[in-house]
Amino acid sequence: MDGTPAQGSLQEDGGGLCLPKTVNGSYVAGTALVPATNTITVDINVATAGTYNIYTDTINGYHFYGTGNFTANGMQTITLSGSGTPLVQGNNVFTVFFDSTECDITVQVLPAGAGGPAVFALAGAGGACTTPVIAGNYIIGTALGSSNTVTLSVNVTTIGTYNVTTTAVNGMTFSSGPGTFTATGAQTIVLTGSGTPTGTAGVSNIPVTAGTSTCNFQITTTAGSVFSFNCASAVVNGTYQAGTLLNASNTVNVNVNVTTAGPYNISTTSTNGMVFTASGTFASTGSNPIQLIGSGTPVAAGTSNIPTPGTPSCTFPVTVVAAASVTWKFTVGATTYQGVNDSISYDNTTAPPLILVDHYGTNAASDLYNLAFLDIAGGVTANETYNSNVNLATTLANAGYFYYFGGGIELEAADPTATPGVNIIIKVTSHNTATKTIIGTFSGTAHDYTSNTTKTVSNGSFTIVYP
């Protein structure tokens, strides 16, 4: 792959959550993570094979990271290894970064001294599960998806991890996936359905076992509707841009010809990182309008022909425009600031070999941005960090600098003689000397001169291609 960075997009559920949301291992405050067992799993739709660095921000003293080589395009599942030590218990929401895309995944940390499997009992054990909440349509011959869930009540006596999976009944299986109870007493677990309902329409009794307790919940399957798409009627709404997550404005209005009324679950296959779904009930036969909701992140610019399910199938076109040029971005509060590099310097001519990486940038509003870091040993290698609170007059160490002016704020994080009490931490995640490309992240605190307060800077990322 000659070191060429891979391109593609993280897969997520349309609400910013990573797909799949798989977290492995136990997370206990004060206990160091084991990279081999404390992992998270994400899916990548690879548009261009090559080397990859997939990473999260650092929260509560730990983070996740993975590197490697994509040798082929298409959907790939990647495991990120955990590193560090969780400081306190609670729910930590990590942002996963790859190429120009990101998604979120939540990790639960148990209190110090806890760990291992939870002890809990299902409400209604020995009979019918107590008031199960069942969501979604269950149609013979139609695969279950993320909308097919069952919420069950449990009583927790010992906090810890859990993973509940039912046996298959009439083609359907329900699973919680790995989870963690952080409190005792009355709690709930959510099981998500998979598989495809088989047999005849009716009621299926699903037994679920947790520890020594078992209860049953009922799923009612239906024959479902029969219909075909009229793709010529499709009206595509919203803007589709490579590398930009679809939202509620990305819809497709289309007519379908219904020959048998009833419930429906519609999902297209993933095409260029996009999926379109709809569910409901057709009350009558004939031509019926529906609206498909888009999710996912388009990978490549161009026209994508989206195939519809059913027989006969047809396609409707979705035009994706080229990705916006963004080489740096960061978030303050609810606002994300981003733009492109205007000038870059990479000075390794000093002796000893102190390398200064300095890049400036602007965005559409002509705001000013500057991020710089000084490597005292030379090299600028992956996983090195640079702190802005280093006073180079007294301490020779890796140092950083951050400045931004615009959008009603003026932020700076420099050595403590200039801006005491704040610190931006810059981390290099990769340095490809062949392509002269440095990729990294930054976060921390900066002084805001407009309000004379300290502001938190998060989700900072940058790409530098130096001369």
C-alpha cells in the first residue's frame, strides 16, 4: 500500500452512534485496561484501501486506538484496543475518528473494587416476563433490524457486566450485547432482534434466561404487506455530500403499488455508505406514498443508484457531491469550528534537531487559526504529545501552541507565562514521511480573551501536508 492513507467512513445509526455499538471487557475505576480484552468494535466502509489510524478522544483517563492496513475496499470491521486507567465510575461517551468521519460509543465504568459478571433476576421469572415493552413490526420473511427491540425489567443484586441472548425461535433471536449494571435494584435491559421470522403468522413464545432466572415474552408475527416500488416517482430531498452524515432532511418520497395491505419494514442495502428505511402499515391496496429516511455517511462523490427491496426491484438515483475541504476542526460548547490550512512550515534545520510544525488556517468567515508544536527529539512520531503549558525558558520538553480568533471568541493556549492555568494537549496519531503528512488530535482548555474565561476545546483534529 506504499503508506498511502485509507479513505472511507465510519458506520453509524443516523443519530451519531457507531454501528456496531460493541464494547468488550470490564471497565473498573482505578483498574488499568488490558488492550487485548478491553476493546471496542466499529465498522468502516472503505472507499480507498491503504493504511489507517482509527482512534478516540481521551476521556476519564483512557482511550481506544487501532492501526493497520486496508487491503480491499468495502465494509470492514475493526477492533480498537483500550489503553489507560479509568479514573472514576460513570458513562463515558467516546468519539471515534477516521478520515473525515466520526461517531460516538458509550463505555460504562464500574466503581473501584467492582468487576466481573452482574447478579440479577428477570422480573416475572418462572412465568411471563413482567410488562415487556415490544417495539417494531415482525413480518414473516422480513429481516429484523434495530427497530425490533424488547425492553425487560430486572432486579440487580450485584453490579457488573451482563450479556443476554435468547435461543432462536421461528427464526428470531434477541440479544442485549455486552452491557454493565452500575447500580443495584430495579433496572431494565434492551434486547435487539435479529434473524428473519419464519413459519406462519401468529404468536411466538420467546424464553429468555439470565443467570438462574427464566421468563417468556410473546412476539406476534404477521404476514405483512405485498408491494412493489414505482422508482420513477421517487423525489430525493436534501443535500448529499461525501463524508457528511445524513440527517432528517435526507429523505426520498416514492410511491409503491400495494397488492396486499398490512404492516411493512423497508430497508435498502447499504450503497455508497447510505441506507434508506421506512416502516408502518398500508391500510389499503393500490398506489400508496411513503417516505424513506436516509442514514449513514456517503463515501464517494457521484450518482449512486439505490436498489429497492422486493420483486420486482428498481433503483432510484442519489447524487453525492464532493466532500468539503476540511483540514482542521474543533468544538467549543455546541459550536464546531473548521477550515483549511493556509500555510504550513516544517522546520528541522535547527541544532539540536528541534522540529517546529506550524500551520495556519482560515474558514469561510476568514477566522484565524494557528496550531504549532515543537518536537525536541526530532521525528514527530505517532503517539507523541505536546503540551501548551510548557515554559521553554525553564524546561526543554515537547511544547505546543493554540490560537483561534473568530465567531465571537478569541482563544489562546500558550506557555504558562502567556496564558496561565490552561493547557491544550496535541497528539500526533500518524506521520507518513513519504507523503509528508501528519495527522493528529488536540483538546484541553484555552483562555478566551473576549469573555476573560476558560473555555473547553474538544474533538480537535488536524491534517498537515508539509512542503
